[in-house]
Amino acid sequence: TKHIIRQAIDQLNSTSVTVETIRTLMNETASKLPEYSIVMQFKGIGPSLGPRLMAEIGDVTRFTHKGALTAFAGVDPGVNESGSYA
């Protein structure tokens, strides 16, 4: 049992190192893009979330206005103006 637990710990440690290596490479790659400095200034965005956010959004110039990006992200609640409610 001890041997199996030690193997599991070694695998978790190895996975952790791999994840950190990938995060570092993602940040280095993202930092070469022109929007990197803007994204990194957002509150709550760090070296892990920033590159992931940029990867999800892709080319930000395809959004004509901030509402389009908000809708893409799925955080636009929408407005119900079509009628009255009882």
C-alpha cells in the first residue's frame, strides 16, 4: 500500500511540473500578442487566466463592440422589453 501511495504521489508531482511548464509556455506565447498587456490589466487576471482567456476569445478584432464580446462570453443577461408582465 505504501508503495502504491508513493507512486501516486510521484505521478501527481510529475503532473504538477508538467502543468506549470505548460502554463509558463502559454504565458510566454500570449505575451507576444498585442492584446496581452490590455488583458493582463483586467482585475483578477493573472499569468494563468490571461493566456487562457485570450485563447478562448481568439482574434478580438472580430468583435465590433464590447456588447458583442460580452454576448460571446455568455455574460450578457439581455433585456426583456417586448411587452408587459402581470
